[in-house]
Amino acid sequence: MERSLSPANTSFNEHNWRGAAACRDVGPDVFFPDKGRSPKDAKAYCAACAVKLLCLEAALAVPAGDDHGVWGGTTVRERRAERAKRRYQDHADEPVEAAS
């Protein structure tokens, strides 16, 4: 996955995106809020991040249950929903067998 980010054609891929992340100099406590605390501060960093989609894809590649915190502007619950949506889309075009 590669995404062009500037007129100078600087591009990032799944291997080199972290150095360009808006959160690179922010403490982890912002992205791993205590239970019951809002993720809005973390999401604010993600909202304008040039590599948000690459971060999200990296988070979605982590097995469900092993991922924590805010990644790519999403919470664990939002990523769970995204995984389910993608699974559904992956199987939406498969033929359905009739019951006999």
C-alpha cells in the first residue's frame, strides 16, 4: 500500500510511515487512555495525520484482542466494527448455496 502525500511526491508505505506520524513525539498515555476516559485527544492528533490510513491498516493487521489504544483515529471498538465490515464485504460476492 503506498500513498502519495505531497507535491514533492514523498510517499510512505507500510514499512516507513511511523516517522511521519503526527503522534511520533506524543506520550503513549494520550493514545492508551485509562478505562472510561475519552479518546478525543488521541483522535485529534490522528485527524490531521498524513499517515492515518497506514496506521489504521497496521492496527487492523494485529489480531483482534491483541490491539489496544487509538490507532489510525480509531478505538478498539471501531476497529472491531471495521474488521467485521471488511469480512462481510469480502464474502458479499460469494454465491449462496441453496438449502436442500
